[in-house]
Amino acid sequence: DGHGLLAGKVVLVTAAAGTGIGSTTARRALLEGADVVVSDYHERRLNETRDELASLGLGKVHAVVCDVTSTEAVDALIMSTVEKA
């Protein structure tokens, strides 16, 4: 259980698709009361992760496909996250 440490915040997590540290970080942020934007290059796995996190019913979860090796893509990701804040 969380303690509400991130209540009212929006957390952006990159490399969030799958079962690694990214999705675990996103889950913890949700448990702490945050809304979460998850991002990854792999769209199918990212959408699966988004759906899994959303099914927890803990907060809003948005998914944005992003190749972090592209400056333009990262800029768009940040703008998308700010719009959700």
C-alpha cells in the first residue's frame, strides 16, 4: 500500500513496457497516488502495460510511444505529459 506521497502529481516513466524496472516504477507511482504516463518504443507491449496498470484502478494511466534516441520524439513526449498534468 502507498502513503500518498505522489498524490496530485503526474509521473513520466520511460522504458515502461514489459515487466522490468520501468513498469514496476509506474506501478509504485500509482500506489503512491500519482497519475502516470508510461512510454516505450514497443507499442504493443506498451499498450499491454498501460492496460495492466489501468486495471489496478489507482489513477489515470496514459501511454505514449516514444523513441528516446530522437530529440523531437522526447520533446513531444514531454509536451504530452505536461498537457496531462
